[in-house]
Amino acid sequence: MRARARAGLRWTRGERGSVLPLILVFLMIGLTAAYVLVAATSLSIERKRLLTIADAVALSASESFSAADVVFSDGELQPVLSQTRVEDRALATLDDLSAARADSITLDSATAPDGVTAHVVITGAWSPPLAHALLPTGIRITVSSDARVVLS
């Protein structure tokens, strides 16, 4: 009986400490997965923020017409957006919105393709919360938004 107990003790002594490297490897995998998840969430939030800014800029640009730009056709009043006014209003609105933050958001285009819709494309930059070899140092995000003007 004692011989068996001693043999069991020898076996456990030979295996001492082999769990620690396994725990460290799984800890590193878990921390890396958590970091990638945090970075992906940060990227998604930045994209949604840029999309909200693009929506605001497009809405403001769609309201850039004056009373002289409204025409009466088919029994309805229809505003006609001019390309230059849409672009000027979009630039002014983007300057007002981005003045509160130091990041670089640029207006790629602001057009009025059909005369009643303002189409805006903006670009911003995202960088991960912490520098890491797994993720790029920065990504350019481009979003677009449309706003249509309707008089009722």
C-alpha cells in the first residue's frame, strides 16, 4: 500500500508546474481577443459617428434653397437645389460640427444630382485605442448620406 502511495507521489511531483504555461497561453489569447473586440467596437462607434455627421450635413445642405429657388409645377411647389449652394452649406455645416473636435473630417463631395436631393460624402480617420501589432495604425472611413427636400 505504501509503495503505491509513494509511486503516486512521485508521479504528481513530476507534473508540478506544467499547468502554469498553459494558463499563461490562454490568458494571452483571452486578452488579445478582448483587445480586438474593444477595437472593433471603437471602429463601429466611429463609423456611426461619421454617419451621423454626414446625415446632419446632408440635411443642412438640402435646406440651402431660397424662396427664389422654388418653382411651381404640376400644382405643387418644388424647390430646386443649386450645386454651389449645396456645397457651400455642406462645407459650412461640416466646419461648425467638426470645430468641437480636433479630428480630421473632410468633405469629399456635396452634390445635388436631381435638384431636390443633397448627396454628401465625408471621410474621417479611425485609429485603435491602443497601439498593437495585430491591428493597423489607422483606417480611413468614408460614409455618404442623402437628404431630400420636400415642401408640404
